[in-house]
Amino acid sequence: MSQTALAGPADVVEVKVTKSGPGVYSFAVTVRHADSGWKHYADGWEVVGPNNKVLGKRVLGHPHVHEQPFTRSLSGVAIAEGTGRVRLRAHDKVHGFGGREVEVDLPR
């Protein structure tokens, strides 16, 4: 099996969410993945709401081989009033989604 395949899917390991205005949130998401270079690295994460609707997406433009786990933020995520909980999931270039996801309650 190649090193690329051994890296496995990307995991969300921590999420911090803050409310920045009515129905607007910021997320700081920590991701762990055995990035091995440009062919296999965690290339993004998403905020997923009810009915699996993607509410926000952070694209990661390069590997983090020597920075694990790493945290990246996304602000200005609009989420409908009344939504109480969202799910965060990470994506990698080889496996797509499939690693550990984290559900968080949104602050009121």
C-alpha cells in the first residue's frame, strides 16, 4: 500500500464557534491529517446544517506536512435563525470526506 493511501481521511478534532451578528457565525476548526505532500493533503472543511446543506466552506490551498494538527478559520457564515446545531467535516484530496466529524451547538 502506498504512503498516500496510508494517510487516511482527514479528521476534525476541535471546533470553536462564535456569533458575530444575527444569524452570522465564525468558525475556528482544527483538522488532523497525515498530509504527505501535494498529492495527499487535507484540502478543506465544511459547515453542514440541516438536511446536509453546506452552509460554509473553507478551502485549504496547500499541505500542512509539518503542522499537525492545524487550525484555520472562516467568518461570515450565514445560518438561518432557529438552527441550533451544525456539523463540521474535513475533506482530503484522496479520500474525500469520511474522517471524524464534530457537531456543535450554535451560540445564541
